[in-house]
Amino acid sequence: MYHEGSPGHHFQLSASQLIENVPFLRKVRPFSAYSEGWALYSERIAAEDMSMYDDYPLGNLGRLQAEMFRAMAEEQLGEKFDIREFHEMILLNGLCLWRFWRSRLGLGLKSNNDSSYR
């Protein structure tokens, strides 16, 4: 909610439309480091400074689970870990439960000798 909505992308895009005397490209924010950086910053501000997750601590769970899952994959796969393959696997399989990803990667199964991500 805070990443895509307010104070995230929605707020950012709405504010950029009000700017005058700048090139059009600066109003549509095509630079992902800038736009995603702001949205991630907004999430953190919502959680830490605005206490938005105090009454709903699970609101931050998705991000924390994703970070934990990546750390587990990096530890399990070691030098075989490839961030591009990891992201591709996550994105090209659609919405799935975390237990699917754990079994897909063989996390917890140290003897997985197949390809790292399949």
C-alpha cells in the first residue's frame, strides 16, 4: 500500500505532474533507480517513522519474507546462485506460496545436485 500508493509511487507521480518548466521525461519518472528508490524509502518511512505497521505487523511481512528467501537461496546455492536466474524463476512462475519456492530450490535439501534453479 505504501509502496504503490501514498507516500510511494502515486504520491510521487502526482507530485511530478505539478512541476513546471521541466522536460516531459522528468515528469513521467522513467528512471527506475529514482522511482523505486523513492517507493522503497516510503515503505521504510511508513514502517519506522510513521509507525504504520504498529497495529498490523504482518504488513511488512512480504518484503521480509522475500529478503529471507533470497538469503536462504544464496546460502544454499553458494557460487551457483545467479540473481538473474533467481528473479526469472520467481517472476515466470507467478504468484506462489513460499513453500513452493523452498521446494523448487531444494532449500533445506543440501544434496540437490540438479541445476540450481530447476
